[in-house]
Amino acid sequence: MKVLLIEDEKLIRQFIVEYFQKQGEEVIEASDGYEGLSLLDESFDLILLDIMMPGIDGYEVCKQVRQKNDIPILFISALSDDDNKLKGYDLGADDFISKPFTPSLLYAKCNALLKRFKKDEQHETMIEEGILRINDDTHEVFVDGQQTALSHKEYQMLIYFIDNKRKILSRDQLLDHIWGYDYYGDQRIVDTYVKKLRKKLKEAAPYIQTVVKIGYMFDVKESV
């Protein structure tokens, strides 16, 4: 993989670069957000992004990256509480790792994230379910002909529901697929995102049905 590492602490950059290079991976370093954004003209498989940096923080970098492409973003941060994670996910982050961490765990998370990302890309270009029409190349979602804007996580959740239509998905299954197997946050993040997704789907919101005490199910026919 080719990784863009945006981190202001030199020692952290060094031990990440050394470990990744031993695995045969290429890492391009940036010491702040401005430098990282200036390197985006190159092609990367993944961005490792610190949150607390001078000049421009990781949240703003993530926001600007998401305006251009869907490259996977993994936040590296000492800010590990759920509120900060939710903010990051809302801006389009794909995963988090909290400081301090081992480089082997970071490397494993990067590989798992890339596998999920590649799997998410394996869909038909146009997807139609009821009044929903989705362009999987551009991630554009239309509800009864009207476009609605979804965050990266909301889009992942919708596609996962559609891929498993008429199957009951537990909160744990949704957490594992969208946030990763090593996410240890509160399961309520799933309910929060389902609520957001339903609101944006408007008339198609009933397609996502609550299964009491278990989770959720996507079914167009039963909601008509």
C-alpha cells in the first residue's frame, strides 16, 4: 500500500514509517495538515491522520479530503472519547486508533480497512430499490428523483443494508462491517447513524425497519 501519513510528532512518524517499510509498504510523510493537503495530487491507498496539529487540525483536513475523493482515512489521536469519534465519522473518517498504540496494531487496522473499502467498491454501478436510485460510482443517492447527500459512513450503512436486504442485521454486525471488528465504542452509535440515515432517506425511511431487541432490516416490499 501507499500511505500518506499526516502527523506533527516526528517520533511517531518515525516508528510508523520504520514498521510499514519493513512490511514492504510505502509511506509519504507530512508534518502538518497544509503539507498533507498539498500532497494529495499524488495517488494514495490510505491516509493516516492525526487530529491535534498546529495550523490546521485533522478534522479540517478530513473535511477537505472528502470534498475531493473517498480515499480511506484512519485517524490517529489521543482524543478517544465517543464524541470526538462521532465528529470524525460525520466528516468522513473510516476508522480510529488511539494513542498510544503499537505499529503492528495500526498496520492490521490499515489492512482491514483497505479490505472493507475494496469490498464496498464491488457493486453494480446503478442500484435501484423502490424509490431509491444509487450511483455507486459517484455515491449519489436519489429518493424519488431528488438527490440527498449522505456522509461516507451513512452511504456504507445504506449499501450494507441493501446487500443484505430482508436479512436481520444485529447492531454488532453493523458495527463490525462499518466501524471494524476492533471498535469498542458504544453500540448506540449504530442507532444514531440509522436515525440520521432515515432522516436523509425521507419517504424511503420505512425501508429500514427496526427489529425489536435485535437490530434492523432493509425491506422495500414490507414497507410499502
